[in-house]
Amino acid sequence: MSDANDDAPDRDRSGREAADDGIDGIDDTGFAADPELAARLDAIPDDLAEQRAASLRAGLEEYDLEDEDREILEVAQAGPDGITYSPALPVLAIVGRPNVGKSALVNRILGRREAVVEDVPGVTRDRVAYKAEWMGRRFTLVDTGGWEPDARGINASVAAQAEVAVDLADAVLFVVDVNVGATATDEHVVRMLRASRKPVMLVANKADDAIRDPEAAVLWSLGLGEPWPVSALHGRGVADLLDHVMSVLPEVSTVAKQEIGGPRRVAILGRPNVGKSSLLNKSAGEERVVVNELAGTTRDPVDEQIELGGKVWTFVDTAGIRKRVHLQQGADFYASLRTSAALEKAEVAVVVIDVTEPISVQDLRIIDLVLESGRALVMAYNKWDLLDDDRRRYLEREIEQDLAHIAWAPRVNISARTGRHLEKLVPALELALASWDTRIPTGKFNALIAELVGEHPHPVRGGRQPRILFGTQASTRPPTFVLFTTAFLDPGYRRFITRRLREVYGFEGTPIVVNMRVREKRKR
């Protein structure tokens, strides 16, 4: 028995518009559209839909279910009025130089081999989050990868990686190799850690026996408090360390999720020099951010509360993303990390495209970053006042070909320099956020699945036809649906379900995630 999620490429293309194949009503999955589907679903009384869903839910008891399955099903029983937001798990980040044993410590805490570190110069790994548990308490463990060990840029790169980890964590484990001691690079990071208000625990790793403990005591000089001698490889001292961590971590994360009801957070993304800072300045009505024709002027994100369209928004102007993170030096490396951090903290991303230039691989990569993050999305096509007729024709063709997979994202044609059509940004943001927050009642969702399966059953694969036993929306932000099935569903069939969800319920401006949980009948 196994669980299966839509992988990133399938999920990213879940909203892709059909290519023009010359057949009206046929989408790229090969299934015909049904214009009367929404009307039939509306005609089903809510109480009847919920009764049918409850019956399907009861039928799942004949199958082998795991604890996580039951947690999802408890959400399904929350009723048609929506689900409550679970408190965000506290976040524990692990930082340190390459070869100090971070990955071994991550695996030891998780209790399984999960983290893989490639200690090759020039390789910069993304931060990876894992769900961990200790003494009945669950938390999120963030593994920050190694950084580029370049003699000129190492201090800036190390500090950037550590600072991002601190910004997005409730507590930090700073790992040092007890056999090497504190290096100049470590001390550079320590200065930033000491200035932060986050709890930092100094881990003296590779203390495989008590003989190494006095060497760990030398690390008191770093000013981060008591060093914890551990051996991630053998497990020595890790339990005591985690006991201490649990006394420091809050019950509910203070950073993992924004408080509901505050100003909505908008991340302005785009490659360098597309007009992100100009957009922020024009929205604010004053010069808040330095604007310069030199690409990459912005280094730090600048959070600004701005009144736009009669509402207060928190805008984040982020540094432009360069082509390859692992080739960047110093401030540019820092800028990319901060951009990713701003997106993680945001609720909706405005991706700014320079319409005077062809849509580039960098533009597509930034859009993929938003899709992978699960944030709501609005496309802002900037410098529209500089567009001539010839370039406009090419642009529309590029959008149709390269951005078909995000045809569901609201589009605003603007000029950040003149303020043209800037007022259209607010309705687009509100639409995307409303879709991002949308909750479909369990009864109606299962009624939709029944309609789709009735009209277009899943193709037989290997002499077996997968059945969908039950479905529920496990969460919002973004809308995430879980299907309990008897076998894997083809990616095309999952895209078919996603397309119908958009046709019936809109979901404009938000990615949709459709996950599967394959379950077998319990053996009697």
C-alpha cells in the first residue's frame, strides 16, 4: 500500500489549457467538456450530497487506513461550512558548513535516511522541509543545504543561508564539527545568529565518545550558550538535545503562517529590471524603493504597507532572480535566497513580465517557483505603454504557447512607470486570494467525482480499472484535494479532474493540488 501525490510537473500543468486540436469541447486529456455539469451539481440538495458522501466515507472502513488517512477524513467531516486552520507546526532549522554532519543529524532526528547532501564545491541545495516528531510533539525540520565555498563570496553566502533559515524558523540548530572547531566562516555566521531574537542551539557534532566532550566545551567562546556534544552518526547525545529543543520550540509556530485577518501579503517577483520596484513605488504613491536601470539594484526585500483600492496590503519588493543560484556570488546569491524567503511568507505572488522583451526561461522558472510554493498567482505584464503592434502579436503568441499552463491566472496589462491600469491589480489580487481560500463541501466534491466517473470512467490499465472510493478537500491555501483510490490514476485523468474543478468552481488565480492515497481492502 502506498501514497501518491501529483509530482511537481503534473501539478504545475494541472490548469493547462487545451491545445487547439480542431475538435470543439475536447481538452488535452481527451475528455469532452460538459457545459451542463455545474447545473446538475447545483440541482443536488446539500443535505443529500452530504448523506451520499457519508456513505462513501463509511465504506472506507473496509480498507486498510493509516493514521494520516484518518486525520484527513476528520477534516472531511468538518461539514460544508469549511474547515478550521490547524495550528502551524513549529519550525526547527539546521544550519552549518558542508561536512559538519547536518544531513546525518537530519536523518537521526527523522529516524530514517531522508536527507542527501552532495558535498561538491559549487552545489547549492534548496532548503527542504520534513515532518518530524519527538516525544509526541510534531514539528517541521528544515534542512538547509551547503553553500558555494568560494573564497571571495563565502562569508556573504554563508550568512545569507543562515539568515534565511533564521527568518523562517522558530529555533535554529547551528552545527559545528567538534574535530575542526569553530572556523572563521562559523564566526561570521555566529555574529548574525547572536543578533537575532531566535533561540539558537550550538551542536558540537562528531563527538563520538566522551573523550571529545572537552573539545566541545571550547565552543563556549562562540557566545551561543552551552554546546551540545552529539554524534549524529551513532546517536550519542541526540535524545538529550531534542529534549532541550522541545523545551524551546513553541507549541504553535510564530513564523510558518501569517495570521488570518491581517493585511494580505503580496510578493512582487520577476527577473531583474522588469519594473518590480517601479510597481511598488507607483502603488505607494511615493519613492519607497531605489529604482535604477542597472539590473539587480534591489538586494533586500522591502516590506511596505500600502493602501490600494481602499484596502491595506503588505507588498514585498524582492530582488530579481538570477539564472543559476549556484553560480552567484555574494549579494546576488543573497538576493535569490531572500526572494525565495519572501515568497514563502507571502500569500499571493505578482509575477512581473517585461512585455518589450521575449518571455525568457528565467520568467518561466520564476513562475514554476510560485507554482511549487502553492501561492496564489497574478500575472502583471509591465511596460505595456511601450508595446508596438508587431511586438504585441509576438507577445500574444508567446503567452499562448509558453504560459498556457497558467491560463487560469488573472492577467493585468500595466505600466508601472505611468500607473496605467494599476487599479486593475486589486480586483485581480482579490480574485486570486478568494480562489486560494475556497473550500468545496465534501458532499459536492464527491458528487462531482461521481458525475465525472459516470461519464468518463478511468481507462483500464493492466486488466484493472482504478476506482475512486472517496474524495475530500484536505486543505485550502492552495486548494488541495485527496482521492482515496484502489489504484494509481493516470496523470491525464487527474488533469481531467482538475480541469473540471476549474470549470465548475473557477479557482482563478490559484494552483490546485490533487493527491492520491491508494488503499487495499482489509484482509479478513
